[in-house]
Amino acid sequence: MIPTRFHLTALAWASSLIACAAHAADAPRIQTLPDTAPLTWQDDIASRLVAGVDKFLLREIDNSLQRRSQHWRRDFSSHANYERSIQPNRKALAHIIGLRDPRIRFVAPQLIATTTRPALVGRAPTYDVLAVRWPSVDGVHAEGLLLSPTTAKPLANIIAIPDADQTPEQLAGLLDGIPTQSQFARRLAESGCRVIVPTLISRRIEPRNARALLTSREFLYRPAFELGRHIIGYEVHKVLAAVDFFANDAASSTATIAVIGYGEGGLLALYAAALDPRIASVCVSAYFDDRRNLWQEPIDRNIFGLLDQFGDAELATLIAPRALIIEASRGPQLTLPSQGGAPARLLTPALSNVRSEFDRAKRLLANLDPPPRFDLVISGDGDGPFGSDPALQTLLASLSPRAKLAPSDQPPQPLVDRFDHDQRQRRQIQEIDEHTQSLLARSPDIRRQFLANLDTTSLDQYSRSADSYRQLFYNDVIGRFDRNRLPPNVRSRLAYDTPAWTGYEVVIDVYDDVFAYGILLLPKHLKPNEKRPVVVCQHGLEGRPQDIITGNNPAYHDFAAKLAERGFITFSPQNLYIFGDRFRTLQRKANPLGKTLFSIITPQHQQIVDWLKTLPCVDPQRIAFYGLSYGGKTAMRVPALVPDYCLSICSADFNDWVWKNASTRSPYSYVWTNEYEIFEFDLGSTFNYAEMAALIAPRPFMVERGHFDGVAPDETVAYEFAKVRHLYAARLNLPDRCEIEFFAGPHTINGRGTFDFLHKHLNWPTPPRP
């Protein structure tokens, strides 16, 4: 329901607008739109807008803690019932970290050897160190070391996971780089355990395709995220594949399975144990924390929707009643600059945060019987060495009451001259890269199956079936804030007065600290009771409404003003895509909530449209959308979700969007650029641009495409548009509602075919061409 204060008296509006449009050049100007308060802000309103959204999202992150309980139905009546009650949460966790591909079955890890280097790379008095690899998902292998006891059956089977910037050889003591007391893979092998140590993708920064400087982890994260996978998921798969081996190995299947990890390895250990009950004990070192600052951590930790349901305490409840040891120790210290990749920092978790999150986990399980076997071990004052003796002894004791941590012995003797970490890293990166690219190649078929329930037998049936997809797109892909919009409280002030039109800056409240801002252009000589069509005109990246009104910007050519000169009312909103990292980190803050920038932009547009529809000079059935570049990105998403827009024109953006984001082969790809916020989780399985256009249908839809636009090549644009054209022309029998205009130009508004399209479908007379 539109708030009543939206409503204006037609008489007041008509008289005011006639006076505004028809007054003489020297007559007093109306400074404020009727029934609006004066807009008095003197600061940069675009900057205020971004700051307000930032404040809103940080508050939503804080509030997520209280909302998580709605996703949990823990049943403490018995162990079996508890396990059943948390299965939906495990399933949700597996989904958001991209665990969707079946793991490969295998008998035992393969030894890695060549004609010049044996698989046996190290030896200690009680264990051998072997170079091994094992399959996880199709085409992707884990690689690392196996520390295998030589004197007795293993006390336990343990997966020891280093940080991303550590190597298995360092954790096993074969190479320098980790202090002796923290080489926990070696210490556990000396204590009688069989230990497997996987390699992680490193945080090494390199120019990708000679362009943006990205860590190897972010390079793989970007396409995986777009395709519904995640680098965390790939590495958890590798850990769980090692669990598969230990669980099925006849020689030691009775031995208990445990996982221990430090830093990034601590993250993987926590997630793996949360997902797989076969892991009896887990030790998490220098990772367990309050995750409300997730947006500041490396972007390869960005998990869509994580904080909506999970903090580290909630993940711990997926491990109970199994043993969980949290070691508060000094963590990896890291600052990543903004050189194309996402800026980030890693700090040692504050001991107060570790204690608080640990205590919260125990409170969540207060009714569990028997109580959880959770231990907090503090190394030093929380900033001491990782892999401390108390932490390792607590882990061993959880596996066997008689298990003892052996005194530290000499490190194993290397049996090879050198370890080639770079080649192993390249293999690990290449395999995940090739897997995501194979997913990309298959993604059109996945999306085709996904949209199979669209019913094109009639327009009514189509609209009904499309609405269910629209809700899914909004709730699960874009992300919808479950809150009512505020009363609009519209403020305005005169900004322009030209012979053809008058312009007003307008501010409209949306949520607390969130507002919409734009410029309304009213053609002069409006007639009493006349209803005009409106075109909402959207600028692109780093733009402002003023850029599409005056100044003849080469990308925009004042298209909002030119449309006003043709008699259209236009409204030009301020997009959130401005101020570089300031807006890009908004996406980082929204994603862990299961939200995106369009979770804010969409209700802004709904509020704008609702207000426009109340203006007596506006025909509420003829409000159109026209956007360029990032505004074209908006043209694909917002009209799909705001049915009040009667048509949409996407300029200088339409293409195979999933390919544009996920390809590591194409020079057009965003994988190589500084737009680290551009990636949207799982579009590859759901909504490419053709599928978004299907949510705009049967309303008119048009693409404006310059042959020399660097967004994508013509053939890619045409390939994706052909799907849209087929829907409109062949399946809905509406060929006149779907058009594309190619023109010999760059990334710019052409304003020829699109203007004709607006005149035609908004039923507004076309002025004679000069």
C-alpha cells in the first residue's frame, strides 16, 4: 500500500505545474515541488547516499546475530534427533560454499614420483614422508604430503591443514619457514598419527592477464563465485576426499579421524568438521572469531548469505557433540592493497572476540546432553605460537584417553634436493580454473533446465509462471530486505530552468539512513489534466544525474534532457556505483547477509516509481526505464523486479553476462579488472541476461549496442539477445516488443532507435526529424 502522504491534490498539482511550465522568463520560479518539503542539504548528496547505505548495512550485519535463530530447529531430545534437526543447516552451508559436485571415489592417494625424484621425500625414525595426490571432484586433485608411521598402526588419522601461505613441507619440518614448535603435522606424526597435509592455493599476488593484480585465491574465487562454486568449497572437497580415504582404508578404518588447521587451514578445518560427522575431533587455530568483520577479510572468504544463518558459533553447533578445540594464537598478518583486487586485511582474532564467540557456541548448546566437548586453549595471551603443546595434547586426548604428545624430535631428513612449490601451485590453480571453465561451458544447459517451468501457452500463464521465478530472483539471487519502506518524506528544490523544461532535485526516504536521490525534469507547457509518460534515465559507473542532463558527456549526450525536450517527463536517479572502494565495499558488506547492492537499489526504484505514479501529470501505466553501462546493468535487474516499469532499455551493457564474469579465457572478462564487487553468486545456474529479460517479458525490451563498445564483441551480444528474441517472437508471439539496435559507435547512448522505441511503446508522438 502506498503511504497516504504520497497523495497530492490534483488541483494543487495542476495549478502549480501549469504555473511552473508556462510562466514568463522573468516570473518568479517555484522553488519546491508541491506537497514536498524544501531540500536544504548543501553537502554532496551522492556521498551522503553512499555513507547512509554503509551505515544501514553495518547495522544489518550487527542485527544478523539475532536473526540467525529463525533458521535453526535444534532438537536436543536425543543425539539422533539432534543430528536430524541440523541436517537442513548442513545442507545450506554446503550450498553457499559451493559443495555441489560429486567427489571421485578412489582407493588410496597416488604417489608423486618422476624418473629423477622419488615419492619418498623425507624420513624420520618413526615415519616416512611421501609426496601424494588424490582426486576430489572431476579433474581436480589435492596434492601434499603423507606422513605415514613405519613402526605401528596409526593412533589416529589426521588431516593437518596449513595456512594458505605455508607449504606442507614447512608444516612437516622438511623446510624452514615455520617455527619448530608450530610444525604440528610433524609433531602429530611423532606422536603416532598418520597425517596427510594438503596444499592450499596461495595468496601470491600477480598481474592477471597483464592487468589487475590479484591473489591466486581471488583469481579462482571470481569465476567460481559466479558459477555457484567457491574456492572454500573446492578446498573443503579436498579435505573431505582425504576423509573418504581414511574412512575406507581397510588397514586403518578403525582409527579415529581428526582435522587440525591454522589460519586459512583453520577455516577449512571448521567447515569440514561442520559438514562431515565422520570427523571425530577438530582443532581450529587462529581463525575462530566474531565474523561481523568478514567484509574486511580477503574476498576469497566472501560467502553469500553466510551471516544470515552462520557465525563461527553456529558452525560449532554443527560439530557438537564431537570434540572441538579452539586455539587462540597469533594468526596470519596480511594487508592487501587495492590494485585491482579487493582491499583486505587479516589480523589475529582478538582474544575477547574468541572468548565471546566460544561462550556463545556453548550457550547455543546449553540443552545438549551430554554437553559439547569444546575446549578453548590460549597460546600466550592469545597472540602466542600456533600449534602449541596444550592444543595438540588436547586434540590427542580427544581421540584417545591414553594418547600423549611426544616430545619434539629432530625434523625428518629430506631425501630430495629441492621441492618445486611453484609447479605444484600452477597445477593446483590450473585444475580449479579448468573446472570452472567446464562449468561455464555447461551453464547454458543448466539455466535452460532451470527455466523449464516457464509456461508460454498464454500471456496469463506466462505472467503467473514468471512471477515465481521473479520471487526467486529477488529473494535468493538479488536479496530482499524483509522490511517495510518508510513514508517517502519527499524534499525538493529547483535546480534547472530552461526554455524547454524545469528540473528539480528530489530526495525520497526509503529505509533508515537510506534514501533515493535524483533529478525530475518537467517539460514546459503541460496542459491541465494531461498525463505524460515518464522515462527513468540511469547513468553508469561513477556517474551522477547531472551527467545525463547537461555538459554533453560523450557517453550520455544529455539523453535525459533530450527526452524532456521531446515532451517526456524524465527522472534521473543517483546510482550507488560511485566513489570506487566506498561503493565496492558496500557489496562486500551486503553479500554475507545474502544481499547485493541491488537489494538497496531495487527498493529505491520502487519508492521512486510509487512517488512518480502519484504525480497528476504522470501516466502511471507509462513509466519506462533506460540505462547505460552500469545503468544498463540496472536495466536488466530492476525492471525484472519492479513490474511498474512498463518497458526497459539496456544500453552498452547487454551481453552474455555470466561469460563476461566467469571466463578466464576472454580478454573482455571482469576476471582481469578492478571491479571486484561485480560478481553475483550462482548466476551461472540461474539468471544470465536472457533469463533476466524473461522476467521483463512480456513488457517491451530493447538493447542498444555500439559495434565498437568494449563491453563484449557483437557476436556475444547477438548470441545472448537471440535467446530473448526467440522468447518474444517465437514463444510469446510478440515480435514487435523486442528490438536491438546496432550502430557504428562506442560505449555511448545513440538515441535513435531507442528514442523511436520509447515513442512507439509509450504512445507519445515522435517529433519531426530535422
